[in-house]
Amino acid sequence: MADKTEDPTPRKLREARERGQVARSIELNSALILLIVGVWIIPGPGSLLVKSLQSIIVSTISKIKPGMLVVEVTTTWLQQEYLGSLVILVLPLIEILVGIMVISVVANYMQTGLYIPSKRKFVDPDRVNPLRGIKRLFSLNGVVNLLKSTLKLVVVALVAYQFLVGKMDQIVLLSTMELKSGLSSWIGMATGLITRVGVSYFILAVADYIYQRWDYMRNLRMSKQDIMDEVKQTEGDPFVRGRIRQQQRRMAQMRMMANVPKSDVVVVNPTHLAIAIKYDEKENKAPVVLAKGADLVAARIIDIAKENNIEVVQNIPVARALYKSVEIEQEIPPEMYMAMAEILSFVFKKIKNR
């Protein structure tokens, strides 16, 4: 790991996701489910489920007559209460299960996004290798997992203990309350206890996710050599790419030189810069730069212009401005119209007087 000092590249991260390697905290899923249980399930569908059971028990007991056997009581309940009781029991259970499933999916999506581990092995021998399992147990991750479990146990126990100690008098009175009021009191205490435990657990889970993200990026770090090898794989050898760019520049220069004979004038400075200009009012709104170059390229443009009887005009300010601001096959900017009009007017008059 000492040589792996560079952050993973997008390709490295993408390949890790395809193998199923993502930064994810299982604790965060559990914490969110616990919070939902305390905030929504127990006060909502859980309370409805308990009240439904209470109603069924009371209704069944009220139908018991002296001397009835258990079989007779059960038969009476099945005949009169079965369908309605089944509906009021099943609906809250379905709501609870769907809620937990949705929270699990949302928690996973928040951490990893939508991904399909297309390259993940169906059976990974490393995961079932006992030697690797022992190695993981005594690795840094094993120590961290042990510390996390211990911290989680201590924090949850302290939060639960503090809450229950404050509610001890109310817990003692539960045995003296009526069934309805006792259930309401129990639901209130259960909601408060699980919510407090869930909040503390959620804080630990967020810290665990931050650690998992850091450890994930650390394990995927690359050395400079790894990055160079990846560049070679994706873009080819740097030497080959350099030769390709050199050939492309040479071909572009050849095309540019072929356009010089089509120009109307070559503006120079006087030998360091050369810009070939063409103006065709039917095709363009303004003069167009057909070729430009410095030093040896400029000298070659001038030679081609003289070979084809194209006027070479020395104008240092215009040559510098054109070379810096206008690319090949682009029109000159409006601020240079006047200067170029004077040059072209001079050239066209000279050609006319020949």
C-alpha cells in the first residue's frame, strides 16, 4: 500500500462496482429500520395490530358460556369472527412488511445508487476459504468491526438503561392498569425507547458509513505505475500516440500548404510570420485565413506564394494580430476589416494594373 498514493480512476471505480465492490454500511440499514419501527410502525400499524388482537380476545372471551369446551369456543370464533379478524390482522402486517422492504431498498440506494454487479462471481472461493477468514478476523477491518460491535452494544445499552430507569415507576404500574390503558402506556414507552435507541444507532451508522467509504477508497488506491498501465490499455502506448499526433500535424500542414495557391494575398512580419488570406464575397462575409505559420512554415508559405505569383505584403501589426487571433479556415474579426480592406484594395489594384 505504500506505493498506492493516487486516488482510483473512474475506470477502476467502475470495474469495482461491476465486481460488486461498493462502499456500504449494513449498520445504516439496520438503524433506519429501527428508526422507522420507533417512529412509524409501533405508533401506527403496530398499534392497530395490538388493538385488533385486543378486540379479538375480548370478543372471543365474551362469547364463552359456562360449561363450554375449548373446542366449542374455537369453533364459534372460526364461524363468526374468522374472516373479519383475518383482515384486520393481515393488513397491518402487510403494511409493516412493505414499509421495512421500502426502507431497506431506499437505504441501499442512498449508499450505492443503482448498480448491477455484472462481473461478480456467483461463488467466490475467497469468501469460503477458512484461512482467509482467519486472516480477515485478525486484520485491521476485523479489529475495527470488533470495536464497532462493542461501541454499539455499550451505547445502545446506556441509552436503553437511562430511558428505562426514568420510566421505572410507570413500568411498575403497568400490572395495575386496565388492558386498554396498559396497552396504550406500553406502546408509548416502546415508541420512546426504540426511537432513542434508533437515533443513537443511526449516529453510529453514519460514522460507520464514513469509515466504510474511506476504507473502500483506500483499498482501491493506485500507484503511479498502475495509472500509466491503465492509460496504455485505454488510450494506447504514449510513443505510438505521439507518432500518430505527429502524422496528423504533418497531414494538416500539407493540406494547409495546398491552400496557399488559392489565396489572394500573404501578409508577413516580415519573415517570422506569414498568413495567407482569401476573400470571395460570394461565399464569405469576410476574408478567410487559408494558412498561417511561423519561422520555417512562414518561409515555406512565402515561397509557395511567390511561385504562384501571389502578392506578399509586409504589415507587422496585421500579421501579428491575424496569427494570434484567427485560426485556419476562419473569417477575420470585424475589428480588422478596415486594415484588411486597405491591403486587399492595394493588391487588387496592383493585379489590375499588370
